[in-house]
Amino acid sequence: MSEGIPPSPTTASGAAGASGAPQMPPRVVIPSPASSAAAGQGPQEASMLPFERASAPESPPAPSAPSAPPVQEPVVELGPTGRPMPFLPDPPPVSEHGAARVVSMCNQKGGVGKTTTTINLGASLAEFGRKVLLVDFDPQGSLSVGLGLNPHEMDLTIYNLLLEPDVSLEDVVVPSGVPGMDLLPSNIDLSAAEVQLVNEVAREQTLQRVLAPALSSYDVILIDCQPSLGLLTVNALTASDGVIVPLECEYFALRGVALLKTTIDKVRERLNPRLEIEGVLGTMFDGRTLHGREVMERLVQAWGDTVFHTVIRRTVKFSDSTVAGEPITTYASSSTGADSYRQLAKEVLSRWHDA
């Protein structure tokens, strides 16, 4: 073989065979589809051995069954007291009236919403078919004024009923202007009753005796107490089955509740074993202020579930309805104040039902 001429493949293989060395197959060059499509690129060597076959492309995974949507926990709505708001259905109608439950609106601090609550809770209970009697047991006569009556033009008031044996309940009761709700009016004469009752026998049971004939005619009797813990208030607590404590969401109003509870405990122990606190009602609440929210929080901490879930917020409609001489449920029937007292009526009735 002449110099400079490379050996042919046959000659090279023959020489290898003659030497007895193992022969390796030549590497196979496979053009890459991507590289052949690109201009100026040469073939690429395959990475597989000559007798290996390209593995089949992996099949796409089988579609999995649709998974159930995640279970969403119900959203718990917190009320203004910081507790979950319960669902309160409309109370069922009553087929007959009677066996009245007597409840006092009591707080020795004035201006906390006792009279407003008495009027509007009574009107809301009347809307739900209950027959209601409101008792104005405050010498200021605010309950009578709030229902459009002039206390100074009344011939007979609850003062006459307490101290004059010949005056009957039917002589004093007047319509309130709300269907299903009547009123026992009062005026400044009642302030003399506290002095005159001091020398009476069983003076603490005087109101209980005069209200006894009304128990068979009404479903609910609400007593609006004066802002003190004197003899008139003790009479109201002795005649009552329960007490609702309206409490303005202010610091000074919160301080006086402990004294009221002491008085209620004494009346329960000595005069009226059936007396119980129906609930504490937050009034004049303004959730926009930090002070209002803090007072409500402390109220719930101190009284727990005794505090009503319903809270009465500040609104000018209450003052307007008082000037008009009618409850807010008729003066501004669709207002938030009217809705709050309807909610309170349902909550009160549900508590009585569960008791």
C-alpha cells in the first residue's frame, strides 16, 4: 500500500479479523428531525446502540375522577355583643289570652331607656298577637306621655288604684292607641304614694294585689319603674316574675348594675322567690366608638348569657316617635330601631318558652 492513501474499510476489517481482535459494529448516524430542518446543521449521532429501539412515547395519564368540592364551613355571624347571633323564628300565635307574665323594667339610673323599651317592646309583643298591659309606675308619667296622653288631664291614675279601695282596674285602664295594648297611666300624684304606703300592712305587696285581676286577661304585663330603688320599685319587683335591665352602654351606667342586683337578690330572698333576671339589654349602643365596644365587652364578661343578643342602637327616630306619641314600630315601622325591638320581642318570648 502506497504511502498517504488511507486503508479501505475492507482492508481494515480484514486486518482486524486477522489479528483476532473483537469487531465493534460501526456507529449509526441518524439525522435529527429538528436539526435537519435547521439550515447549516449536520446530522447528530444517536445516543442508542444499533439494536436498541426507541421507547414508545409515554401515554398521557388517564383522567382521574373529579374530586368532590371542599366542604366549606358555615360562616358564623357575630352580633354586636361579640357572640354568634341565634336564629329566632317568629313566635307562634296564641289561641287564648291569660296567665300573664309580669316583667319590670328596672334600673336605678335614669335615662337608660326603660320607658322607651317598655313602650316599644310592648308594641312589638302586641304585633305578635300578645295582649299587653303597660303599667306606668313612675311619678314623672313618661310612659303615659310617650303614648300621647297628658298626665295632668287624667281623673284616675294608678295612684287611685293603689290607695282607694273603691277604684277598680277597669276604671283606670285606658287604650294606648296600639291594637292589643292597654295602659295604666300615672302622674305626679304617685310620688305621694311612697309616703302613704309606709304605714300600710304588707306595703310591698300593694301593687301585686291590684294587678291580680289583670293576670287572666293579658299575656304580658310590663311595669315601667322609676329610677330609684325605693318602695315603689320594691312593689314592682314583688309583683313581677322577672326583671329586664335596660343598660346604657356607658361606663357610669355599668357601675350601678351591681347595686341593682343586690336589691333584686334581697327581694327574691325575702318577698318574691320566683323573681329572676330575664336579661340585661344594651341600649344607646354606638359600635363606632371604642368606649361603646369596651363597655359591651365588659358587660358580657360580667353577665354572660344573661345579656340579650339584641342591642338597641342610637337613632333619632326614638325621640321623634316620643314626640309623636306612638311606638317606633308604628311611627317608623321599617327603621332599624323598630326591627331591633321586634328582634327583642322574639328573643324574650323564646327565653320564656325555654324556661
